[in-house]
Amino acid sequence: MSTSSSFIQGQLSPDLTQPLPGSRKAYLCGSRADIQVPVRQVLASDGGGQVLVNLYDSSGPFTDTPVDIRVGLAPLRESWITERGDTEPLAGVSSDFARQMAEETATMPRFASRRPLRRAKAGKRVTQLHYAQAGIITPEMEYIAIRENIGLEQARTEQRHRGQDFGATIPNAITPEFVRREVAEGRAIIPANINHPEAEPMIIGRNFRVKVNANIGNSSVSSGVDEEVEKLIWATRWGADTVMDLSTGRNIHHIREWIVRNSPVPIGTVPIYQALEKTKGIAEDLTWELFRDTLIEQAEQGVDYFTIHAGVRLAFVPLTVDRVTGIVSRGGAIMAKWCLAHHQESFLYQHFREICEICAAYDVSLSLGDGLRPGSIADANDEAQFAELRTLGELTKIAWEYDVQVMIEGPGHVPMQLIKENMDEQLKHCHGAPFYTLGPLTTDIAPGYDHITSGIGAALIGWFGCAMLCYVTPKEHLGLPNKDDVKEGLIAYRIAAHAADLAKGHPAAQAWDNALSRARFEFRWEDQFNLGLDPVRAREYHDETIPSPAGKVA
Amino acid sequence: MSTSSSFIQGQLSPDLTQPLPGSRKAYLCGSRADIQVPVRQVLASDGGGQVLVNLYDSSGPFTDTPVDIRVGLAPLRESWITERGDTEPLAGVSSDFARQMAEETATMPRFASRRPLRRAKAGKRVTQLHYAQAGIITPEMEYIAIRENIGLEQARTEQRHRGQDFGATIPNAITPEFVRREVAEGRAIIPANINHPEAEPMIIGRNFRVKVNANIGNSSVSSGVDEEVEKLIWATRWGADTVMDLSTGRNIHHIREWIVRNSPVPIGTVPIYQALEKTKGIAEDLTWELFRDTLIEQAEQGVDYFTIHAGVRLAFVPLTVDRVTGIVSRGGAIMAKWCLAHHQESFLYQHFREICEICAAYDVSLSLGDGLRPGSIADANDEAQFAELRTLGELTKIAWEYDVQVMIEGPGHVPMQLIKENMDEQLKHCHGAPFYTLGPLTTDIAPGYDHITSGIGAALIGWFGCAMLCYVTPKEHLGLPNKDDVKEGLIAYRIAAHAADLAKGHPAAQAWDNALSRARFEFRWEDQFNLGLDPVRAREYHDETIPSPAGKVA
């Protein structure tokens, strides 16, 4: 086994483990000792005294305790999962592919110290939706209630603007019961695979803070395990609430294991990408059996949500022929190709109930993919897109029959005046399931700056009710994002998400702006840097023109 | 006289003079030989053939013909101005300060080859508004009609989305008569000082393309004439439709001369900044006489619009006491200090009619400054801000009595849900005069990224009807922008302006997106780069991961 860098030795570089300047990690306790909710605390001077500003923190334990990535993160949810008594350990992996992988001679570093796999006992559904509908408040729900309230106590003493919520109903404080109810009604999901006990619970729903997803993933062109784990940690450091691993090429099974074991946030995947690797890239050779095996393989690794393009139906494919940019979703293109080659209905649509059964046995959430999303301004809001959206609404109801948590993916490229229609149609046809969009980009003219073209659209749709925003990096359409691009994309999207929280009137949102603005007005430069989304950049820019320490207090 | 760099020798660096990759400058002819409207032409292959994509071009002649900055640009409007017969050349400068400057021993390079100054003949008003109301279509208006229609012919064969215009009335094609009427009714302005004949005419109004302003300017801390002229050219290269020179410190009179003589776009200033230099920074020592002399000085140099904070009335100052960030506009703070020190009504308000008389004699447009704009999310849309806005509406009517062109400045820092109210109040109280906002920033939490926090707000308010967006660079709140920052700010704002044009349904806007999207879908990488806002960055990002030429055609 060759290890290509010191990283696989378990050492993390300091830029991943140093706390943000002026910030420290603290924990808020719940009703039981093992509910410990992380918070980014900034100590600022305000009104002559010292104040602690508490901020939501997605970065995991990396800045707090030394993490050996060969061992992975502590399984904080393990006891919650086992206590429920509805799962059982497995003797080994259930998928054929994972078995092959275990037997294969290693060509890359393997993640070694695996805990036993779990699956639902026969006849059990082990999803947070199932518990919620049964009236059970899980520790995950309590954890999330505490987490969503971060900063709220402080915010109570602050003036804030009234929001415009477009029908969202964000309460003044989030109770565990409120979390349960939102999940029970399908308006929010808690992506939390029982095989990913390392993840810190979080929620995606219109009546909670707007969340951000970052895509990472190697490709046949570049990067290996070290770089991908580093990108994962880097992404959570800069505010990724979930991370999608879109790796392709060989070794993705092993890379995914490294990622899941070290991820403090839910991990999403697009299983059809891996299935296609198994058919050596030939879409026509995909089969339900192969896809099913891939779902089980990934569910047992701990993937928290699957993007599945089950709404790309045979009949919708011709709707895309007059488009400027045809089908740009990779998953959508794969399924369209399969449907046309076989002239058959999509096997994802045909076998959707079996997909739900697998998800229910591991609590994998479904992210119903928008395979026909527009790839250009010209194609926004067309019939292909909305026909698929209506199908996703049908599938949502089926998933709910199996107690499977669902969110709905959305576009893409949409000019500003057409964004609201996307949210309205999603609300109308998808029964309140959370919306999760890629941008949308509000213009196509700026390759190299699509974090900005899409940050505008993301802020808008977040305001209108979209629950999670999939980031876009400056490299979109041009190449694979490196670490800097991941950070640029995340900061743009944290801005969009927070701007949306402010606009919706989230009760805790404005206190952060106020704290920073007071620092700014009082020329407390250190506080202004430290309270920022990116203290490092703020200081660096300041010091370029006014480097003296005197320049920071006056 | 010492010249600090080769730049003052008249040589421009290649990064200012090389055409954008794949682009060339062409000119569209008007009804007379001296109406030559510049256009950025990109040659792309599309549908098997070659197509020319015509784009609006603010960059001036620098990439086309060698410019010796010691000589300045050709005075393209000179004959139009003299033909009107309502102005006369002056024997010398009229302001005391300019006279002093001329007599002073040079401590820095002086711009030498000055043409004769002009002023309106006694009793004449030489503004575009005056001509428009008299029913005259000036060459400037015809020029603008051609310019605003760039790309329209091509766009006619393209599908496009219907816009949502919030009451704007953008015609299918802009006629010279339409330009005249919009100016006559005060809904648009053509900043075009008779002493700045070098500028290419452009228009600022809700029924035209959304425009972008870039602020440049030296300060006591850094930079001199060479750097500022370079920034000016750089800013127009990346899409600045107007440039404000916010220089402070000594030498600003001379730096301004260099800037105006080399500027293909209208130049705006905040004259109170220079007036304050003359009182050595003591606001209390400002007088109307000093200010008046400064206006004449700048009007004769050719400044196209003045930001004047005449709406900061004595009675409004106490409205800011409970704010989180008080008064953050520099001009506003200066005037508030003066009012409180003297316990008198602002001399700008008191002498507003005399200000208008000066403006009418040179066609300087007024940009009525928002001295009480909010400096934080917390302070958005408060009574201080709106009281001032209503006053600006009163002053608009007075300016129009003198045939002076007017636009209204707006905030600042505003959360998304409160942006529309700004536009609505402005429309309601300012009689349709164009709105010109700084951002607004939609959150305060991201120092170092305020081009993005504000790009979101700029796109929104542009959509709602704001006519010009004042850019914000990544250095906002932290330091002075360098060249890179100017470019980053401009690209973000060009994105915002174009996203707004798309959303309003500007008939020529979407053709650009379509051309780029087709190139993208057909993997015509060179076309995708060349059609982008920033071809250089797009190629660079692409080549980072896929550098081979083969990667550009497949």
C-alpha cells in the first residue's frame, strides 16, 4: 500500500486545525450528557464590556480536538441509534460490490478501523420521519433545536427588522417538538444515516436557517483521497452544512469511506455516477440490479442522502429537444440516454418503491434530482423542467408511504424574474417537502464568476423559501474546484444563506450583523475581523493598506 | 517637475491597451459622420457559420488607437457643443482656486495641452434637459439611441423570456426621440459637461440598460496621478459606465485634470471633499463662497456630475442619534458637523438655487447625495434616511426649474426584504428622477466580500428600477481598492446590472446569454471564453485543470 502524502498518516495541516482567529469552539448542553452542540464563539468588546457572540458552527471537532483521520471522528450518535433498538449489527457488508472491494488487492490506502455496520431489523423503518410521525422526539431533534437557536438569546435584546417570509412560519424559538412536527409533516429532513453516527445532526427545512451544500469529489482527471478529505474538512470549516461527494473514476468506494468516517456533516451522493463506473461508462448497460447493489453499498457506508433522478421519465425526454442547452444534469443525461436506448420507462421510476425500502432501512434521505433542470437562462422554467417537478411531487408521496425523508432538487439557471415561479411550483406540487437548489445562476455571461451569478439567485430563492443552497464555485463550467475555489464558493453561499435568513426574518439572524456593525462604527478593527465570515481575509485586506497596529484601534 | 513613472511619459501598459481576447472594437455610424458609436465585437462560430456578437462597450479608444495620455482623448463632442452656439470660450479659468493652482510652482506633473474652457453665454442654459424640453434631439441623444440598441438586431431572432418590469417601460427599440423624451421628462440624464467633450455619451435612466459606476481616487495614504489614470482606464475596460473621482489629499485639482482629459466616460465628484481639503479638514470652516468656487473650478475642468448632500438638513441630524452606525456618508458627516457647529441650516440647502445656476451653465448633472444613508442593516429604511429622500425630491423640482439634470443617490446597507421600499419611496417622492444606489449590501457579516453582499442587493434594486449601481469592491470597509479590487468590483456589478436587465426584460439582454450558452453546450471553449465578461479569467480557470488545446474543442 502506498501512501502518497503525509496526510494519510493522520496529520492534518494547520490551516485545517487552527481555530478561526478570535473564535473558539464551545458546546451547548442538552437534556442528556451526550447532547453537546458545537458553537463558534467570538469574544468581542462591546459597550465597554466583553460580550460573547455565538455563531452556528458546521466545522466539526477538527479545530478543537486532534483528529486522526485514520481513525475517523467519534460516533456521537452511536448510542442514540442503538438505544432505539430497531437496528441490528451486520456480520458484513450486504452488497456484492463492497464484498469485491474488500477482497481486492489494495491499490490505495484503505480506511481500516471500521465499526460494525447496522441495518433496520426486519420490518422496521429507522428514519427520523418514522419517529417523528410516531410522536418520538429523538436526541437528534433536540440537538437540532439547540443548534437552530444559537445566538437567539443574545438576539432577544436587539432591534431587528420584520421579515417577509412568503408563508414560512419560523417561530421565535425552535423547540424539539417543533423540530419533530416539521419532520413529521415532511417540511424538513434530518439526513442521518444510521451508518454515519459521526455526523452532527442538522436540519433542512423552510422554517429553519437556510443551509448550504458544497460539492467535492475527485475525478479521473485529478486528485486522490488525501486531497478529498482535506477538501471535506476545508468545506465544513467555511460553512458547508452538508457535503456531496461527486467522485468519479476508480477508487470511489474507498475514497467515500475516508470521507464519511471523517465527516461531521451529512454526506450526499449521486449513486448513478458510481453505477456508471461499474458499466465502464456505458449508460445503456445500467440495470436495476446493479443500481440496487450500489444503493446498498453506499447506504452501508453511511451516505446520508441520495440524489436520484427518478423524475426523468421517458416521455419527458423529447420535451428537451428544442432547448438551447439540452440536458445538462449528468444524472439526467445518463437516464435519458438509458430510456431512449431501451425505449423503456426509467428503471429508477419503475423501481422507486424498492429504492424507498432500502432508504427506510438505513435512514438515507432522498434528494429527488432535477435531471431536466435548465442549463441556461434560455431554458429556464420550461415544460421539461416542470413536468419533472410534478413527477417529483408524486414520488414524494410514495417515499412518505415508506417513511423516507425527501427533499426536492431545483435549478440551475434562472433569470431573477422567473425564480419565484420555481419556488411556487415546488411548493404547489411537492407537498411542502424542502427545496434544494443549485444556485440558480441569474445570467450565463460570466464564466469564472458563477459563484456570484448564482449567489444572487441563491439569496433570492433562499428568501422565497428554498431550504438548502448547493454552492457553485468560480470554476463552474470551466474546471474542477481547488481549495481556494471551494472556499470562495462557500463564502458566497454563506452570504446568500444569511441574507435570506435576514430577509425571511429569522429571529437570530440580525444580531450577528448588529454585532459586526457596532464593531465597525466604533473602529474596533479586531472585532470587525473576528466577527466576519472570513476573519483571515478581512485582516489581510485591511493590512494591505493600513498595516500598523495603530490602524486597528482608531 | 518630476515624473514618477514611465506612465506619465504617455505610455500605457499592455494590459490596458490589448483588446480583450477574441474581441475587437468596431463603430456603428449615425446620421452624421461624427457619430461613431463603439461596440465590442466577438466573432464566434455558431450553427456552422461565423457570427458577430455585438456588446455594449464602455472602454473608450484605448484598445483601438494609441493614446498619449499627455495629450488626452480626442474631443469627440466638441463640434456638437460649438455648433449649438450657446456657449463661449473663456479667456481663462473663473475660479480663484484654479487661478492659484495655475500660478503655483508645480510639485507634480501637470496636464499641459488644454483646450479653451467654455461656459454658457449669458442667460443660456446648455443642458441636455434644456434641449430635450425644447424638442431638440442632440447628437448626444442620437449617439445614445444607437448605443442602447447594440445587440438588438441579433436579439430579434432569439427567443427570450418576458421580463417583470415593475412599471418601467423599455421599448422594443430605442429611438433618438425616445431618448429625448425620457430626458425631457427627467426620467433619464445624460451627464455631459461641455468641458468634457472627450466623453462618449451615455444615459442613466430606468428605461435604459442598467449602468455601473466605479469609484477611484487617491488618498493621503497612497497613490498618485499615474496610478489613478491607470485605474480609470482599467475601470472602463471592465465595464464602468461612469467613474467617480473621490481623491482627497493635496494635488487633487491636478489629478482630476489628468483623469477628465483621459476619460471616455462621465466623471463624477463629491465637491465637498475638495472644499474640506481647502479648510484643512475643518468642517466648521466651510463656507458657501468656498464651496461655490470649488464647483466652478470643477465644472470648468469638465466634471460631469456632482454629488451634493443638500438633503442633510439641520433638523434631520438628531434623527440619527439612536442608530447603530450613525452617519457613515463622508459628505453627510461633514455637513451634519457643519450644521451642528453653526446651528444653522445647511449652506448647500440654502444656496441650492445658486448651485443649479452653476450646473446649468456647464451642463453638470446633479447627483443628490444620500448623506444619511444607513451604514448597517440595522439602520436601513429609517426616518433619517427617508426624511432626507423626501427633501431630495423637493430639490429635484428646483433643479428642474433651472433645466439641470438630476439623479438621486440611495443606500447603502439594506436587507433584501426592505430593498423594494427604497425604490418605491424614491419613485414616489422624487418624481421619476433616476435612482443611483451604492449596492445595497444585504448583510454586514462579510468584510472582504462586500462586492458579493452588495452585488445581490444591486441586482435586486436594478431589477426594481434603479438606473445606476455604484460598485463596491472587496476592500470596502477595510482599505483602498487596488487594480485587482477595481476589476472584481466591476465584474460583480456588471453581473448585477445584466441580471437586472434580463429580469426587467430588456429586449437585447438575453441574446448575449444565449450566444454564450450555445457555445458552452457545443463545447466551443474559445467562444465561451471570448463571449464572457472576463475572457482572461475564464481561460485561465479552464486551463488550470484541462490545459491541453484538445480540451478546448471537445
